[in-house]
Amino acid sequence: MLTIKKFPVRRPATRLVAVAAGLGVLAAGAAGCASGPARETASGRSGSAARATAASAPAPRSLGLRDAPNARDLGGYRTADGHRVRRGVVYRADALNNLTPAEQRTLTKDRIALDLDFRSLAEAAPAADKLPAGVRHTALPVYNPHADLSRTMNTLVAGGPAAQQRALGGGRAVRMMDAYYAWMVSDPAASRQFGTALRDIADSTAPVLYHCTQGKDRTGWLSAVLLTAAGVPRATVDQDYLASNHYLDAGNDRQLDALKAAGKVKDPALLEPVLGVRQSYLDAAFHEVAASYGSFDGYLTKGLGLDQATQRKLRQRLVTG
């Protein structure tokens, strides 16, 4: 979702700029997308302290890509009926525009053949994925073209600390994120793109990677959908979702420090709710599933347009026999 634009570690901090990751809900209009009451985290804390428990998750599934630190195998989790999600079939990631040749060879080694990109054109055009030969790129942008949060966040960063306080302070950033997750479920265009991604994964005979910019919101929701469809318990789905904080915290902290040093940000805690993930965000999406479709199965069928044959194929693709 909202991110501080990703640059390789080796680039100078003065080139850091704030952008959005194609979020389709503006702060001013976010309340209209929420289906339930906005929630803070259980602790009510922000920043590194609020992320401590999530960031303690181990990292056994990481692809080890310095320039895409949130790239990981979705497999290995146990399902409720005692099976496991297959390793080496589906990968989730953040943006791939900074991959080195050596990192690209990792994708080749893992036999990844399809790259599903949820970024908007505004995100992807200046930061095209760097892919090895043999990997097909498919753009499936998930964003609201009538409410470009990228421009909003650029304006907030350019406007300085006072503008950020007005728009994001007092819990408004968290409420905006809760609303965005509800929007990902309720918006027909977003659902069409997610449904297409699921059909592509079900139909593929080779490993598939999907990603957005940070690999935490659009990618995080599709990962939750895949794991739930595979029969993985909700507690494990939550753990996988929250693990994005483990992979992204260090880079986010470096970039916030650079923006603060440049005088663009005074209170990094205002931006931290948009740079990380919180349990309330995922809860908001599942709440919208129940409110709009009655059940997760209803969401798969009515919201995402997956017929029963496709759902069976997807599970067979994901889960060991």
C-alpha cells in the first residue's frame, strides 16, 4: 500500500521521495469504504514497539533478495486437515525493479515463469520489474483511478509535518488502512484483478510470483485468500500476513530516518501505520468478506468469480495430496 518509494540500499538518501503504492482510497473518502468500526491495534501503540510481536516471526521462507526483502515462498504451512501447502509453487514479493542479475538468477533457479504485478501504472512505469529471460510479466493493477492516493501522499510529504499531522494523526492513518482493506474486498475492479490472479495460479503448470510495491497490502490480502482457500487455519494466515513487518522494518526505518533528516518528516510514527501491517487491517478485510458475501466461500464464488472447478484446481495446485 502506501510506501516510501523503494530504492536500493546503495543509493543516496537524498533521492528518497514519498509515493503511494496505488491505494484506491483517499484519506478524505476512506470512511465510505469501511464496513465496520475502525480499530487500533490491541496495544494502541505505533512504530517499532507496536510491531514487536509480528517482527519476531522467523524468516525460513525468505528468498534472500536484498533488493526485494519481502520476497518469500508461500508454501510449507500446515492445513487444518493435516496436509501442507506446497513449497516452490507460489511466491509473494515486494517490487522487483531493483533486482541485481544475481537476484534475478534466484527467480530462474526457483523456476518462476509468471510474474503477476498488482501495481498501478503510476507505480510501475518508472520502476519496471527486472526479470530474467523466461519470466512473463502480467499487469493486474489494483487501484482506484478516480482517487489517486499516490498524489495525496506526495502532497503530504511535500506539505511537511503539519500537513501530515492533520491527515494522519489521531488514529486517522490506521482508520484509513482499515478502510483500504475493506475496499480491496468490496471494489468490483479490485476483485476482478484478484480473481484473475487466482485463475492464473490455478491454471499454471510452473511456479508463479505475485507482488505489489511493498508486498504487504495487495499482496498480503491475496496471500491470505490463497492460504484460506487452501485450508490453512486463520491464526497461521495472520502470522504469514504480519511477517511482512519482519522483512520490511529495517528498510522502512532507514528511509524514515532519511526523510526526518531532510526535514520532510518530523514524527515518523504518523507514517508507520501505512508502512507496516497491523492485525486490524486484515480483520477489516475478513469483516468485509462476511458483511458482503456471508462467508469466505461466498467471496470466492460471488466476489472473485471462481467456479467450483477452479476452486478445486486451485486447492490441488496448492496443497499436498
